[in-house]
Amino acid sequence: MMDSPRRDLRLPGKDRLTVLGETPLVAETPEELLDDETTPVQKFFVRNNGLLPEPATDPESWTFTIDGEVETPLSLTVAELKATFPHKTFRMVLECGGNGRSFFEPPAEGNPWTHGGAGCAEWTGVALADVLWTAGLKESALFTAHFGADPDKTGRRDVQAMSRGMPVAKALEEHTLLAWAMNGEPLPFLHGGPLRLVVPGWPGSLSQKWLTRIWIRDREHDGPGMTGISYRVPVNPIAPGAKVERHETRVLESMPVRSIVSFPADESRLPSGTREIEVRGAAWAGDDAVARVEVTIDGGATWVPAVLAPPRNRYDWVRWRARLSLPGDGHYEIFSRATDDKGRAQPFRAAGWNPNGYGCNVMHRVAVTVGPDL
Ligand SMILES: Nc1nc2c(c(=O)[nH]1)N[C@H]1C(S)=C(S)[C@@H](COP(=O)(O)O)O[C@H]1N2
Ligand SMILES: [Mo]
């Protein structure tokens, strides 16, 4: 299932993330490190599809362009963006489209994310919509195409490592940001600084880092990440391991509902006689809202409702907690299950197998042992 054995990331400014790929660097956050309300930069997952670009010497003069199907193509520096448009700050989940992939059986193609290809940070920038209104969308404007400064994984600069796009309607949502800050600090280089897109609710691959250009197109974009069956899922369910043709697939847009248990950590040991524990975690649901979260310690025979903290804004995650009574010492498997406001809950077993392993939202399992080794 895994190309290389997992190891802990050793990188200044980063916590003990789990490395899934070396070059390009891909590292996920162990679920128990996602216990903060706002995910600190040092715990935030990293996903690169290419090599790193040259760091900007002067972030304020970083320039990006909007061209294509607009009345007035614009070229703006970060300083001009900051000076011209209203600033917005939202706490929003960024999640890789492949989060959960390692639970598909048979294994799907790609990085074996568990549940840690996600984090929730406070992003500051301007609404892409405000910039698009200034440029003026032509009637032919249908789709965006995103470009970044990173060379591809072989070092080529004339091709994009990743260049995806979205329908104009998603680009015009007020939460779709051109962001220069993360958790109140200048956007870190590894997370796309000086400037990145943040397209919440949809696969993280739309949130272009080191953003240099948005090309407004009159058709669906066809850059790397848009061709073949990239970021596409079968329209009708297929047998696990089966092949699927592009015309039988659709683009994965909103990510499915998911929850994680961030406390206790998997394989925790509690003193003998412990009869009550607090379980807590986070839940989110792509474009939709989380309606409820429940927790079980008996494989789903009985469920305990969790108390949800209200999200700060749309696309924020919901922090939840539940108190569980334990009937005695022993080994318990805790599962959390979130349900979105359309009534869709997480499955016990990976469902919706697809060749590239997108959108696996199987429940997170955490084992705890109360008392001495059994
Ligand atoms: N320029 C550029 N932007 C990119 C990528 C990339 O490889 N290059 N990877 C995308 C993917 S697949 C994801 S999941 C997110 C990850 O963002 P992070 O590294 O800040 O966590 O960035 C997206 N933006
Ligand atoms: Mo991703």
C-alpha cells in the first residue's frame, strides 16, 4: 500500500508530522495533533506536487495576474491587493481530495493519507470575487485556471506541477480567498507564501500555492489535475478495483462529511478503574454543515451524542466533545460519526471506491485500553 515506510518529519518549524512522500514533500498530521481549535502552522499538513519555487525576497512585490475572459486583465502585487480590496479573515478547513485514501481496499493509486490530510487555519486575504468584479467577467467567463511558481517534480519550469480550476460560481463565493496570511502571520513559504488561493470545501488541489496567475477560461480547464480521471469519481458506483472511463466520471467538488477523534490518542492506556472519559475531536462537511456527531465504543450498537461548538463562520470545522461511561476495565474501540445537514453520515467501511482514491470518509477509529495489559 505504501511506496516507502512512514517516518516522522524533521523540519524546522514543523511538528512530528508523518511523511508520506519525500520529493515532492507530502506529510500528514497525526489525528491527535489536530486537537487545537485552530490548527497551528507547525501542525498543518503539507502537500506538494512539484518542487519548491524560489522563495520571494520581497513578499509585498509578489505579482499575480488575472487574464483571459475578463474586460480588463489585471496585474497586482500583494501590496496592491492589500491596499485596494477589503480584508477578510475566516477560519476554514483545507483538506486534500485524497484524505482517507489508505482505507480503500484494494489500495487506490496515490499518497496513503489516513485522516490527517486536513487542517483548519485562519486565512486572511481578499475575496477573489472582489478582484474578479474589478477585472470584469465577460459573458464567456466559465471556469478558472490556476498557476503557481513551483517547478514540476522533475524540475521543469515550463510545465505546471498542478493546475486546476473551478466553475466561476465557486470562484465568486465570498469565502474563496486570495490569502497572504495564515493564523495572523505572513503566509509561510511551505503553505504557498507570499500568496495562495483558499477554496474551502472542495479538494485542496484547487487552493493553488505560490499563486502567479488566474486565467479565466470559456471552458473547463485542462491543466495537470484536470485531465484523465484526476479528481474525478465514478457517477455510478464501481466494484472495488475496477476501471472507469472519464466519461463515466464527474469532477469531485464538495468534500464529504468527516470527523476525527483528536483526544484520546490511538493506543492510549488509562489507569485501571477509569469509568468515564472525555472524547473530543473535529468534524466538517465540505460545502455543507455538520448536523451532529456521535460516538460509539461498542461497534455502533449504542451511540452517545457529542456536544458541538458552533463554527465561527461557514467552512470552519466544528469542535465536539462527548463524555463516555466505561462499563469496566478493558479494551475499547472508539469511533466517531458525523452527519451533515443533508442527512449523510460517515460509513464504517470505506465506500465509493475509485481508482485514484478520492473522498474516503470512513469513520476514524481510536483504541484505548483501561487497566493493565490484557
Ligand atoms: N502551486 C501548488 N499549489 C498547490 C499544490 C501544489 O503542488 N502546487 N498542491 C495542492 C494540494 S493537492 C493540496 S492538498 C494543497 C495543500 O496545501 P498545504 O501544503 O498548504 O497543506 O495545496 C494545493 N496547492
Ligand atoms: Mo491534495
